[in-house]
Amino acid sequence: MPEAIIAEDDDDIRVDRWFKRHAPEVSFNLASRWGRMGQMRLDGVKAGPGDRVKAGQTLLWPEVEPEMVASRPVQREREGLSPTQIEFVRSLVIYKDANAIVINKPPGLATQGGTGTTTHVDGLLEGLMFDLEVRPKLVHRLDKDTSGVLLLARTARAAAYFSKGFAGREAKKTYWGLTMGLPKIHAGTIEAALSKQPGSGGEKMHVDEEGGLAAKTRYRVLDWAAGRAAWVEFMPLTGRTHQIRVHAAAMGHVLVGDAKYGGKEAFLTGGISRKLHLHARRLVIDTPGGGKIDVTADLPGHMAESFELLGFDPARGEPVVEAPQPVAAAKPKVRRLSQATSGNRRGERRSRGKG
């Protein structure tokens, strides 16, 4: 039976919605039939299409046999990409190995399709097959207006492994954002449960301590510009929809350009772009072969220009590189040398006193 680990980005969605995202060949009627027959399991428990999944759970379902879907309309074959589309999506690649491809997603490009969205990463994945015969698979998502690191799995095995890493919060994600004004506390952790805001059609989230899902974000201020704006590093420890954007607003310092959560108060004057200033800067995650991916994405054009106008130097936000082992091993020697020298000096003083 096929199985999948529910990713963080799919937390709390219905089973039928999960199939629509990841196994579109499974219809609602088919999932309903499996549910009635007890053939579909969620962490070993019978599940139906209306049940909600949780990050980290394992979903199992039967193989889709041709005769079971014979009555469904024949789907039109996916149209091939144009040379221009292939060139574009390949220009986004910043890392590639046998298990993964990482792209630097530009702002304005959706991760997946939706109402009125015809151009998206998912629709361009054929251009990233390279030497394999299968399309890469999405294992997490970024908001349409958020730029930066987006990891794609090249095989089904890698997709399951990476999905488990994201669901288990083993992946370390770092975002850079510009906030309106300077947070009074320059470093800390924001803990505020989130849920879909009623009346927004699921397009907007809000803080909901009673009925929301737990959400936690670490942050630290890297620089600021005369109280106008602050350059903040965010490290989400959970993966809720719009988490950083809502947590920044809850802190009282909405992200620059985030009209959805800040309205008219989310914009700066002086030539600063009105686009959202949130960028997935870095991702560190283990690979199926025992290695580690550690990749960093350059700032998009509008954020690079804003950094320059505000006097922020991106080099100040680079990760601290741990000292190589030989240097670390030399530290005890330095301390022993210091102690020996101190002892010699005390001996000298005592000798002079006796003389």
C-alpha cells in the first residue's frame, strides 16, 4: 500500500484535500469507498475523506487500480514546457544533488496553483527533471509573495524522508524580514497559537489562543534604521500558514509591505518598495544518505535595494561558522600555557622577595 508522512504545511487539512494536493488520481468517491471498507488508515486507524490530518502522521491507502477509475474523465496530458519556461525555472536552481533540488523562489511566483493562478512552481517542475524521468516533488511551500529557499525532492524516497524532517521540525529554517519600527525586545521567542480568521475564506490567519494550533517563532534584531525599520532574523519552530507574518504583527511590528496584516501602516516612504519584505534565507536539513544540505538564497531585488537604502549590510547577518576542530582542540593548550606562565611569575615574585 502507498504511504506518506504528513508534512507540516499540510497540518489540519482534510484527507480529501491532501489527496487533491499530492495524489490527484484519488477522487473523493474513491477515498469514501476506501473509508467505508476500512482500507484507508491514518496512523493505523481507519480514516475517511473528511478526517483531518496532523503533521507527522502516516497515511496509507490502497493502490489505485485502472478499473477502479475507468469511469472518470480522461485527464488531458500535461502540456510540455517551452524552452523559455525551462530556462527560467532552471535559472532559479541554487543547489542540486541526487536527492534534492533547491531553488531561490522569486516573490510573486506561487508554489502551487489555485483559483486564477496559472503560473506556479508546481507547473514548472518538468523543467527540473534533468537526468531523471520523474518530476521533482514539493515537500514544503512558501507564500506567493515570500521569496527564497524552496526544497524539492527528486525521488519518492527522498520526498518521504524530507517530509518527515519538516514534520518533525528537524529542518532548520531562517528567514530575513524588515519590520515597521524597532521591536523593544531585540531577541526572543513569540508563542501565539494561530487559526484561520473567520470571514476571510481561509486566506487570512489570526492569533487564537483558545482554538488555534500552537505556533512558535524565534527572532533577533540584526540592525535598525533610526526607528523607521528593523532587519529581523526569524526562525520558525513550527510551520503554520503565514506564521511569521502574523507573529510579527502580533509583536506590534508588521512586516514592511504586508498590507494583508498591516493595512496602510505597512509601508515606508523614501523609495522603499511596497512589496512584502520576507525572504527564506537559509535551510539546513539532513539528507537520506546521511549528509546535510545547508543552502543560502540571495535576497530578491526589491529587498536588496531596501537594504541599501536603509544602510543594512547583508554580511552582518551571515551565520556564525563554527571553528574547525584543530582550533578548538588548541584552546586547552592556551589555558595551560596561561596557567604555567602565571605560576612562573608568582615564583619570580617570591624569589625576589626572598632575596
